[in-house]
Amino acid sequence: MNENKTPGSEPIRDARVLGVPKMLILGLQHMFAMFGATVLVPILVQGYGLPLSIQTTLFFAGIGTLFFHICTKLKVPAFLGSSFAYLGGFEAMAKLDAGKYAGMDPAVKLQYACGGIVVAGLLYVILAAVIKAVGVKKVMRFLPPVVTGPIIILIGLNLAPSAVSNASTCWWLAIVAMAIIVAANIWGKGMVKIIPILLGVVGSYVVALIANAMGATALDAAGNVVPLIDFSGLASAAPVGIQPFFLAKFDLTSIFVMAPIAIAAMMEHIGDMSAISATVGRNFIQDPGLHRTLMGDGIATSLAGLFGGPANTTYGENTGVLVLSRVYDPNVVRLAAIYAVVLSFSPAFAAIVNSIPTAIIGGVSFILYGMISAIGVRNVVENRVDFTNSRNLIIAAIILVCGLGFSNGITFSVGEVHVTLTNLAIAAIAGIALNAILPGKDYEFGADVTEGRSGDFGRY
């Protein structure tokens, strides 16, 4: 079957058949999908009192994505944006006020926090080396679809409150964004059908501009009434500006605060790779290999931390774009990475894009985050996980309850250092442990993706 025939009818794995102008637009769609969440991380960290730069964050999102693609033989259509998993670590570093950290300048604290991120990234590389040494089949015996499927579902469900919170700032505008996306994806023809996210963002933004001129308002995070679109950041933004790079500093305290978060991030990485594999219909865990994807993610994270950026992670938002557009060419994602690097040199353009109302981001996220959970369901169904088997039912049930129940994670102390495991990390650890302990494990990791099956990781 020719997979490059007609836009919207079959998956498109080589976007060159669409022509260069359409490829550039598709890259722009991926850029819009990642932008809101990527810049939100430095905005939140700045709220903690640490001066993490939006420009530096965008730069290393783009550079990290390109480096990841090189490590994965240019095969995996993943975008690496700034990771939310490390926000707790940044907050803990901001609050440190004992020993050498007493009265320390926030900019210096940020340097030490980034040093911890460098070490966290190196832990990815260590796990990648272990996988390379023992083989991915032995590792994936502990990560069958009965474990990874519910984790993928949780990735989307955990993002859902963010979508509702963003949309609630202006529900009618969020609904406009969703309506445009649905209409383009269901009834659109040709190029319209494969750029629904971009059309949803641009179309609803035009509506917002008109409504803003007529005096429409929205709510901010504190519930205050504010203008629908805020251009205040644009007034002070220079057209061109160099990113404020700096070198990370290293200290055992900051390493113990930041590095353990890599446990959660690595589990999320495996879940994301499963989601992307299931979406695209290629088993990226085997080819180019989980060791390569982990290494790419880890080195990109260490590189970002070394020069003043946050940790990177594969982005579910862009996986959602893959689902809707059905364009699986990694070249399109690399275009988005290049856009991110270019944007990082222009505070003014970044301010324009950042002026997109929160409600629009919420409306788009409603669909993208739901798609991620749907991919997890599909992953379980297409790999024929038998839920009449009580063993599988127990594993999935406990994963879901851990992922939804421990909303604030679990914090414990190692000496004087507090370590927090996120709900996704708890769910992953519980699922992996139960799968290893409970009798009746009959799963064999496989490689073939057969016709009509998007996520074939083995047989039961």
C-alpha cells in the first residue's frame, strides 16, 4: 500500500510529496503545539524566584530536538520541550536557605539547580548503556503493554486538568478553537485536514483579536478580569536578542534535589516512546532502540542544563499533532526545532506568540491531551491485552489508581534531602514491580507491526 498517496487518506511518512511550502506550514503547526508548554516552564520557575530564561529554554528545546534526532538515526518524529517533571526540584532549590545556600543570589541558585539537571541527564545515559548491554528484549519484559498502555493513558489524564484550567479563562474562545480543529479534521480536504491544530490556533486567534477590539475580556490565574489579549510583553521586547547563557555549578545538595527526578522522567520517556510508536506504527523501542532514544533525551537534557536551560522531555502535545495530521515524517518535527532556535533569538516574536490567549491553548489541549489517553487505550487493545486475566486486571487497576490518586506524589527524606516521586513515577514503579512479581507472565516482546495494527510490541 502506498502510504504517501493523498493527504488525509493514508499516513504520510515522507512529507516531501506535499511540497516544501506545505512542509514549512506543518513544521509551524508542531511549533505552535509545543510553544505554550515549553515557555510555561521558565515562566513558572521565574515565579519561584529563579531567573530561568524563556529564550534559553526555546534555544535548547530546538537544539535538544535536533540532537535527539541525530542520536535516533533521524527516525523518531519526537519533539523535546522543557520538562514539567523538574518543577518541584526548581521550587525546592528556590526555597533552600541553609548552609551555603543561605542568602544566596537566585541567579547562583539557578546555576546549581542546572548542575543537578546535568547529572540527571547523565542517569539517562547510564540506563541507555545498561539497555544496550543486556538487550532491549530483556528490559521490555518488564514493560509490556499492560504496563505501558495504562501509563500512556495516565500521561493524557494527568494533563487534562491543565486543559480545563486554561480553557476556563474564556470558555467560548476555547470552544471556538476546538470547533475549528474538529471541523478541519473531520470535514476538511487536502491540506486543511492535516493542519487542524494550526488552523485552530490561527483561526481562534483572529476571532480573539476581533473580540478584543470590541472589549471582550478573560480571567487570569487569580480569577481577575483582564483583556482577552495582552500585548504588554511586546512593548518591552527587542526584535533581536542573545540568549542569557551561563555555566552550571555543581554541589551534592543540588544534585540530590534534582537528579532523582530522572527516575520519573525516564519512566515517562518510555511511555512517550510507546505512545509515539503506537501512533506512527513503527516500533521505535526496538529500532532505532530504546537505548538511543534515552541517550538522545539524556544528552539533550545535560547539554541544556550545562548552559542554563531546563531539562528536556519528549512532548505529548506533538504526539497529539501526529495523531490528528497523520503526517509522520520526522523532517517536519525538525523544522519545528529550527523554528524554536530562530525564535530564541527574537524576544519580540516570542512575545507575539506568547500573547495567544490561554483559553486557545486550553481548547487545543482538550483535544491533544485526550488523544494521548486514547493512544494508550489503542495500545492495550491492539496488543490484545487479556483483561479477563485477573493478573493483567490487577496490574492495570493499581497503575491507574496510583497515577490518579497520588496527585501530589510522595515525598521522602534521604538524610537531609527531600526527594519527591511524581504520581507517574509511582504508577510506573508499581506496575513494573507487580508485573515482575505476580505469576503468570506470558508476554514476549515482538518487533513486527502488521497491517492495521499501530502498536504491535509483542504477543501474549
